[in-house]
Amino acid sequence: MKSELTEREFEVLVGISQGLTNGQIGTDLFLSVNTVKVHSRNLSRKLGARDRASAVAIAFKTGLLTTPGNSQTVDRVLACLKEFAQENLRLQAVVDSCTCSRPALTGLRSA
């Protein structure tokens, strides 16, 4: 899915995920508002999203985008839960069933 996005579409997606308006994205990327809208429509179509919010949600769910420090935070929380769970076997079952996706880079394409 990620490979389907052009570099510019990905940059627009990052701007959308940061809550920027089309005008702000255009200013940051030196594009007109209409060009940003075209990239936004194209990336939404490629991701199968119905709007900006669902495009961002899909990007996070698929690992195309991640939040800063997310993988480290998740790792720390899971380590604390596992420590606590050693004393509570019922909680251990919950912790063991928890799976998390941890893409390496934030807002950047993976190799």
C-alpha cells in the first residue's frame, strides 16, 4: 500500500496527520491549495479512505505512519505489565494476548 503512494502524496499524508489545513500543507511543501487537494484525493483513493480522517486512521493501522516514540512507549508499558503480571497469572493471560505493531521510523517511509 505504501509503495503505491508517491513521495508527494506521502508528504501530504504526513501534513494531514499533523492536523494541518490544505493551505498550511501547501505553504510547507510549496504547492497550491488545489494541488494539495489533488494529492489528498489521490492518496485517499489509493488507501481506500473516504475522507482525510479515515486516510490517517488507515495509515496508522497499516504502519504507514506512527506516532513519535510510540514503539519505545509501548515497549516500556509492556515491560511494566509483564513485571506486574508475574505476580498475577490472570493479568499474564491479558498481557500475553497483547500484540503491537512497531514500525521503526516516524513519518518516514520504511526501506
